[in-house]
Amino acid sequence: MKKNYLTLVLLFLFVYTSNSQTIVSTDPENRKAVVEELTGIHCWACPDGHRILDDAKAAYPGQVFAIKSHSGGFAWDCTTTGGYNFNTQWNNGEYETLMQNAGAYPAASVNRQVFDGFPHYVSGGTALSRSGWFAAVENVLSQPAYVNIAVSASIVDSNLEILVEAYYTDNSPVATNYLHVAILQDETNGPQFTASLNPDYVVSYEINPTYGHSAETEELEYRHMDRLVDLVNGFNGEQINNTTAGSFISRSITYELPEYYNDVAVNTNEIKVVAFISETNQNIINGAGSIATTQQNDILVSNIGLDDPVVPGVSELGLVVTNNGANDASNFSMSYQINDGEIITEYFSGTLASGNESYFTFSNQPDFSNYEGEINITISVEMDGDDDTSNDSISEVFSIYSYCAPSMDCSYGDGFQLVQIGDINNTSGCEGYGDFMDQSTDIELGSTNDLTITTGYGNQVIKVWIDFNDDLYFSNDEVVVDNYVVAQGSAAGEYTETIPLIIGDNVQLGEHIMRLKSNWQADVPENPCETSQYGETEDYTVNIVESLSVSQIDHSLINIYPNPSNGEFNVRVRGEDLDFEVFNIIGQRILFGKFPVGENSINLTDFEDGLFILKLRGDGGETRSYKLIKN
């Protein structure tokens, strides 16, 4: 007979200790992000929210913790035949009240904070729509915390043994804080409406008859992650009254796991714990998470730290290593191998606490410029006494990036018939890929510019990158127009719209490639080389200047040779003396001075190979920038 967990007696043993900390740091830290999401199996957009949270967790390993509460209007029991009920016992509006009435799903609070200027469901509330979650996470991670928290968890028989420690590195502005301990069940298969919005979590596109659904429901077999099943010390948490600098808090908790939460069986391999400290019922100061371990010693690779495609000279190889054992782990090795090449081994310094994970970047980085096409990377960990070696190695195939010219089908009018910004005014037909880098315009630093697009078919989604660091790769932080829709809801016809193109006030001056891509009826892929069925790609050149009112130095008065060079550059100046500055690729000024009329030189032999920017300025304020390539 199935047990209802509400009828179980939970055993809590809170042990207040005066001993020194064992798992929490005493050094000041920034906040970790605790994202509490309102979700439900009937919510069509919720899988997209799950994807966004996964992206945030992958971008900041060990710093982002998700708590997904199946509660509210989209979280009712999915069947009339006794199927899966993922609802929490806090399904009576507690979370919606906490978030000041979200109003729509998916909604989430990030550390229960209000973020001015972010997309909220209710003005002044903590409930954010999913387009603001990632930015809010990054905002929280930049904030200092006055209290650190750590948690470990292990399963002994049917009991979940939890240790929570907190240390105050500074005084709390309020006398009382609150400790919260959430129990999650991870990776539970069940139904989800429009699960295809997060295809990585779709277990099967076949309708599972167990759920009593028909194909018309679109409720596919789905892998539910970070699902809230219980709050150990209640919705409001436990009061903490020692909140001054130097205070140490320790809680040992024994929690008796039930056989079922509602009618969903408990799997001890899927249990997680998230602990966090808040001010009143809002403003989470810090959080921590732990996988509940069942092995005494188990170290594993949970992720290869590398984006696809791999960009030579930019990408860095690392891994996420997780301690899934009940004991702390130390003195273990980590290695990588590319294809059938040499195995490179390094060692983890320090101790990785039970249930925690850490991101490790290899100091001996591979030279990806030695490869082309696809490569297979194998990451491994090794520790003496590891109880489970089956999870010690993972392999993935990555593509090596080279400058690409993705061509797509624009024969129906998709893509660009006009691109106009500043001095660029280009009418064109259907190229698939158009190389217009001979067309250039000056754009002012820190400006908002009108980009006018004409297309011959509606529902054209536009993305624009500017390669500010000149590595010939268009990365996410170089996007200046992000999936703007031209002629939304329209079909064939000629449509013209003006789009704001915003240039930050701290980007690199000088000439850069600007890439425009269109895609019909769907977001432009993040990978700038990826093709889609309908759309177009066009490349131009823009010159970022400090001010459009400042004239340019006559190019004919400057001669730089050789370029590229081994680091020794000759600079011939005519007309007038010029001030100069040299910057590296990350914007640091490394040389400066004055070039008199005549022959001059720049010596970069003591610097690593790469791209440098030479900035010249005349007495009248006129400027010009040049790229210097050392190889």
C-alpha cells in the first residue's frame, strides 16, 4: 500500500554544537544563487524555464541551486487514473504569496530579491519572468554575503543524515535570520506538457499509457529535475538569533525518508538537499547544496567544461568534479586525452567535501589550433579506494571552430534585402551568405544606433554580433541585437523595420566584423556557424570610435610594417607628431608615448603572441586605431 508522506512521522534531531566549523568557510564570500521556481506538468513554457536554469547551473557550477515547486494553477494531479502527482504540500498559495502573486508560469524568485528594471510579473515583486532569470543570477553572484553556509548529506538505511554549518563573516543588518533546508528529488520521470521545449529532458516522444493521456495532450515522458518534496523546518524556516560577525551555527538533522511523496516513489539515488539563510521571509543571503551520498568514497566527472564549438586561443578546458561519497575526498587526479593523443594528468589540491562539486581548469591547456574538424575529448578522475569507478570518465565530441560562412535558403524572401546603419546602405538579393566586409561605417562608443532591415518574408528573427575582441568568433557576450522579430505573424511580402543596435561604453575601439543572421520563425542559434533551413547570413565591418565628432587621422599619413611580425613593428609618421597607446586583447594598456614625424618602432617581443590595438591621436583630437598581430 502506498504511503502518503503527510502521515509519516519525521524525526528531526537538531544538535547545537560549539565546535569549530568542519565544512563551511570562514573567509568572506559572495552570495550563491538560490532560484525558487513555480512550475507544473501542465505549464507549456515551464520546460523552457528548466532549460534556462540548467544553463545558469552549467555556467556557474556549484554556485546556483534550483528549487522547483510544483504548486499553483498548472500543477494539479495529471491524471484521473491515479498517475503522477508532483505537488508539494505547499500548494495553497504559499509560494505565490512569497513571490507577490506571480500571475503566470514559469515564474521564479532569485534569492527572493526585487530587481529593479528586470521583467517582473508584478511591479515590485520578486517573481521574475524567465527572460530575467539568468541576469538576476549573475547579479546575485556579484553581491557580497555576510554569512557563509555549507551542507552535506548522506543516506544511511532509510534516514537522510544532514549537516548544515553557517559562519557569519560580518554582522547581519537584522537581529534574526532564518535557516531553511529543502529536500529535492532529482531526475524523476513523469509527464510534461510541451516537453519538447526542453528536448534534452525528453525521455520519450511516445505517449505513456500509464498516465492515462492521449496524443492530443502533448504530455510526453519527461525527466523532472530539482523537484521540491519537503522543507525540513517548515515553510518559514528556523530562527537564528546569533547573527553577529564570528557566530558559528551547526545543525545535525536526521530525516526519515518515506517510501512515497504522494504517489511518486522515493529513489535514494535522486535525493538532494539545498540549505539557505534569509532575512525575514525575503532576501536570501546565501545558499548551498549537496547530493545525498550512498557510497562511502565516490568521485566522479559530471561535466566537461568546454563549449562547442571550441575556439582556438580562446576556449579553456576544464571539468566539473563531484564528490558523491559520504567521506571527504582529497589526493585524486584528473586527466584529459584528445583523440588518441597523450594523457595529461594533474592533481586536485585541497579537499572536496562530501556532496559538493568543484570546477577545475587544467593548467596545462591543449593547443586547439593543432586540430581541425571534430575532436574527441575524454576526461577522467582517479582516486584510491573509489567505490564506484563506472562514473570516473566521460567522453564528448567537439567541433573546432574556424571562420565560417553559414549559408541558408533565402529563395522565398527570407533574409536581408536591405541593411542600413550609418554609412552602410546595402541592397542585396538572395546570397545565402553575403561577404560585405568591404562596406564599413563608424559607430560611436556607448551609442544607440538605428539598424534598418528589409526582408521579403515575415517572422524573420534577427541576431547581430560584433567581434569586439577580433578572434574571428562571435560569442554570446558580443551580441548587440538579440533575436529581434521583423514582421511578426506575417508571411510573404516586403517588410522594413528599424532595430536599436546598442554599443557598450567599454568595448574595444577600432575595426571589427559585424555579423547579421536571420532565421525564419525561430530564434537564431547561439552558434554563429550553425545553419537553419530558412534565413541568411551577412558580414560587414564597423569601426568603433570614441566620438563621431572627432575626425579620423588620414590613413595615408601612417605606414605600419611588417604586420604581422615577430613583435617588432615599424611605424612611419608624416604630417605631425602623434600620441600613441598600445592595448592587449582584454583592453589593458601596455605601452604609451609619442611618435615624432619620421621612423618609429614598437617592440612587443616580451609579450605573448596575439592581437594588439595601436591607438593614435593627433593634436586636434583626431584618432585612428590599427590592429597589430604578433606571431
